[in-house]
Amino acid sequence: MESTFDPHAAKALLDWQIELGATEAIGDLPVNRYELPDTPPAAAAATKPRAAQAVAASVAPAPAPAADPLAEARAAAGAAETLDALREALAGYEHCDLKRGARNLVFADGQPSARVMIIGEAPGRDEDLQGRPFVGRAGQLLDRMLEAIDMSRTAPEAGQAVYITNVMPWRPPQNRDPKPEEIAMMLPFVQRHVDLVDPEIVVLMGNISCQAGLGRQGITRLRGQWTESYGRPTLPMVHPAYLLRNPHAKREAWADLLELQARLRGGA
């Protein structure tokens, strides 16, 4: 059946509809614009020719390899030939978040040629402010303990001197215990530190230093028993901060100091 509309009549009707406000052409069938397409976008992408997918993959940049904090710590520590270089390597190490909240890097104190190297846990508030280990109340008690067996961090003679550092060079927030992953990052630096100082004896003070050096905690059980860490004879001792909280433990700490003194005098 032929249409009765000629082009002029059809145009006139279209102009009339536009004047009435019609802006879109409507088909004979309704369209549900909320209906999902038959082929999801992911599936549609999967149907691309393999050649097109290969081209897209070759154009996309390869993801950067993830940094390995422990591997970088080993490389940085191993490259340090002097204590100053090791300090610089620690200062340039960016993978430990404790660094971002600390005021200062706390590296070491005392005589590098000392026969005894003391490894504590982590800096506290006073240490963070001054950039030196064991300078707060616990550090003052440590100095008195050492003086009782004629030793000091300021002694010029190696036989009476001590060299002091910590496992962690940066203060943890609120003096919390360092996390296992934070300790693991620092182990290559601690090992290199011991190698460069080359002490006869290492003293591990506190649970964290025992965890780092011996792989276990329980300082009240470990203290006073000779063992080995970082390739050196090692004596675990309670941390002076523990003695400030538990004065009754000072007798055991004194026994450990006498044990250290006897070992140094005997040369065993």
C-alpha cells in the first residue's frame, strides 16, 4: 500500500511536532535504557582479535618491580667499609617507616676499639632528641653499672671502654616495640656494625636485642648465659629500663656484670 504523504506534507508534520516541543524521534518499539547489554564490557574486550590484544599488551608499560627492603638493606650495609659510611647508608635507607617519625638517627656512642659492644633495643625520647643511645634515665643507670666494674663509654683504653648502639636507629612512636619486619630490615646493618667494630664480646640488652641477635625472647631466662650472636661470644642482660621498673632484679644484673668482668679478665 502506497503512502498518502508527499514529501511536503511529511515535512509540514515534522515542523509542527518540533513546534510542539518534540526533540527526539521515537521508534515503534519501547527501549529499556536500564537494561544491561547482552555482552558485558569485559566479555566484549575478550572477544577482540588476538592480534589486537597483543598490540595493546606491547604498548602498555610494564609494571615497575616491587622494591625488596631486605635486599636493599643487605646491599647498602655490605657496601659500607667504615663506620661513617655505615651511618650514611642508614641515613639514606628509606624503607623503614620509623625514620619518618623520628627526629634524629641514633647511631652509636663510645669507643669503636672497645672490647665490649653493647646492643640495646631502640631509642627513647631523650635518645631521639640528642641523637645518641642510652642518654636518658636508663642510660644513666647503665653508666653507673659500667662504672661499678671500671668500664665506661668515655674510657680511652680499649680494655675499659664500651661501644654502644641499638638494633633500631630510629625511635618507634610512643616507645612501642619494633615490629618483626622493622627488625628484619635492620639486621644487615647491625651485623655490618658488629663486623666493623669487631668486638671481643657482644652484650645484648633486652628482649628486642635478643630477638634480633638470637632469634628468641625471654630475657629473664636468657640473661647471664653465654651464647653467640653476630659471630661473637654474647652475654644477654636485662635492659636498664627493666631495672628501673623492677629494682629487685638489680642483684641479678650485678651478677651478670661480674660475669662480664671475669670473662674480660680471663680472656676466655
